[in-house]
Amino acid sequence: MTKFTPVDGDVVEDARTRIAEFAANDAVLDREWARLLADHRDEWVAVFGRGALVTAATMADILEAVPEDERDTAVIQFLGDTDRVLVW
Amino acid sequence: MIRGHFKRRGSAPPAPYVTVPVRIAGSHPWTAVDFLVDTGADLTVIHPQDAARVVPNYATRDFDEDPSRRAVGGIGGTSTFVTMTFDLLLVDDEHGAIAATLPLLVAGPRGDVLRNAPSLLGRDILSEFALYVDARTGTVTLTR
């Protein structure tokens, strides 16, 4: 059984601040993402979810999603803090 | 009362989430993680997109050598997890917060199946609360 104990004071205020910052950032990212998808609806060929880790494996997935004859000219756009990828 | 929220990911129907500040036990600072409320999960798990923000040196950490390593199966397949001890804070909307220190499963960074998966708030934590979820009104609450 998980044992929860009450806490108060500065740690709670710090936690509320972290949650508020997270929610505000999330809302900004969602709006940015929706706008980019709308602006480039006919252009993107691969989209990885918000928060996706961009790793070597991800890059392989990205290239796999781009037609072979377009790989030399494809634009791979890293959005935000490189946590979203738009290929077009 | 701890309040959550509904969030839509891609084309899936909106799902219930609770934002929980977490940290490796005893360390600083806190990092807010959005956990999907998952009554089907035995344990609370942190998936790669959040682990990268919460666990120091996550991408280069050698999960294969970790003695707590174990394979865990789910609907999306089987992936490698390790156990790490975290502090969690569940913030009440009126009366402060409650804290717990407990082991959580952390997905390895090479879990491709789970790369974009949300972290899960499982029954190890949910069982301590009365859970109310109503998508019609966008209400998610945990009450003790």
C-alpha cells in the first residue's frame, strides 16, 4: 500500500507553480502544433507525436517515411525543443 | 480533492490525465508529469518522453546492466523497464498536498513501441483514492 503523508508550505507552492507552468507550456505547444499542421496539411509526410524523443531510431523512422527519391530534398523540421518533427 | 483534466492526443478520444510533480527520491527539482489515469495498469510507469525530462542522463543510462531490469508486457507489446524510487506530490485544490516516496517503473530509452506513450498512473496509486471520471463534463478527480 502506498503511504501518502500531508505536506504544506513552500513545497506545495513550488508544486503548484510547476503544474501551472507545465499546463501553460502544454497549451502553447498544442496551439503551435495545430497551426503548423493546418499550415502544412498538404505537405507533411511524417509526424511524430508531441514529446517524442528524437533519437537515432527516430531519424531512421523519419527517413523511412520519406519517399526514396525525395530524401535528398526533404526538409526535416524540428519543432520547439526538438521534441516534434515535421517532414515536408 | 486532486483535480485532473482531459486531454486529446492525436485522433484518439479525450483521455483523463493528472499532472503530478515528481523527482528522483531526495533530489531536486520537481518536474511536472502528465500521467494518463489507467485503471488497467498494475503499476505506475514513466514512459520515455517523460523519463527524458525526469531521469538524469536518461538517454545514455545503461538499462541493460541495471539489476532491477525486467521485461513488462502490455497491450503495445513487451518492453524493458527498471525500477527507480521517486517522490510524488499530489496537489489538492484546497488543502495543500500529499506526498509519497515509492518505486516506479521507468521504460528504457530504446522502447520504440512506447516512445510516444503517455506515462501511466496505475492502481498502486489509484487504489488509495476514490476516482471520478466524467468525459461529458471534463471532470477528473481523486479523493481520499
